Amino acid sequence: MEYFDKEYGLEVWGDMACFTRPELKVERVSYDVITPSAARNIFQAIFWKPAIQWRITRIEVVNPIKWISVRRNEVGALAQNSANARPIIATEKRQQRNSLMLRDVRYRIYAKMEYIPPHKRAGVSSRESGDDENPGKYQAMFERRASKGQCFTMPYLGTRECTAYFSLLPDGAKGGDDLLQESRDLGIMLYDMDFSDSKDVRPMFFRPVMDLGVIEVPPVDSKEVMR
């Protein structure tokens, strides 16, 4: 089974979405479109192993960008992971907050599956790092799962309550007359989190420009990605 440098595409849609801007913490306000981080999580919800990582390459916006304001109940406390931690009573810590969310969204997201050799994986000893592993099997596993609509966890659009539905796109399916015929500078947007140092995880940002519904996502080592 041969491993190819192949790009996969998913069409994802949902009734509501909220890709929260990190600079607005009190009231949730969504970005205009899905972030590469949220797109990566959808691929990972369908298939992920320590041997692979997903890199988002392209985002296509299909439906017009529409907004909805929602008032939600949230718990204003964090659970403590310790034996002496006090329980959280939701009725006592409940807070009502407004959320500016997206509605009736539909995207086509594209990503490449990058294979990580055993000796480069975190937590793998040199004794276990043989090079006889066949990386092509992971591509076959993803294609089989995505084509059947299977997933390890239910993918979501920014927040857990915004369920994402998906279908695998055929090879070479890009563009189309049904894309949003609009261009705009989307400003500074969250790119992803930098997990290279597990003790110091930091956000990365970039400045996407949507050209007739298409956003080209730069590589993680590009100068366009700000750390």
C-alpha cells in the first residue's frame, strides 16, 4: 500500500457555528468564517492517530455569511482537578451571556495528511521506532471512514453545541460556480495552536483574504503565520 502526498476535501455544513475570537472573552463573537484550527479538528474527529497530523491547505465558503445573536446560559467557573476541589453547582454559577454566531453555514475544507515517522513521535522509545510501518494504511483508513460518514467523535463548528455534518469530496473537486462570489480582507485570524513545546502552547495567527469565496491557507512555517 503506497503513501501519496494527497489532498483531501470535505464539505461541512450546519445550522449554526461560532468560531470565537480570543480577544473577546466576555461575550462570544465569531469570526466571519471557519478557522484553520476548527477545520483541522473536523478532520481529526473523523480520523486521527499519533502517526499523522493534518495540515489545512484551503477553505472554500459556499453559503453567504449570515449572523444571529443568541443568549445562552454558561457556567462561570472552572472545575479543579484535585482531591480537595469543591464541586460546582451549576445553578449557583450560572451566567447569561450573548453570543454573536453564524447561521446556515457551508464550507469545503481541504487538508493534507502528513505522516510522522515513529522516531519523531512524542513518547515513542527508540526500541519502538522501527521504519517498517506502512503510512499508506492511514490514508486508506481515513478514506473508508469519511466515505461512510463515520467519525470517532461528533465534529462541531467551533463549539460543541454546533454540530457539523460532513461528506467526502471526490478527488480534484475544487472551486465551482456555487461558491460565495465575494472578496474581503478578514483581518487577523487564529491559525492554530503551536504544540511543539507541550509546556508552552502558544497561538498562531495569520491574515486571510477571501477571494471569491476561496481562502488559501499558508503552510505553518510560512512567514505569513505570526507567532
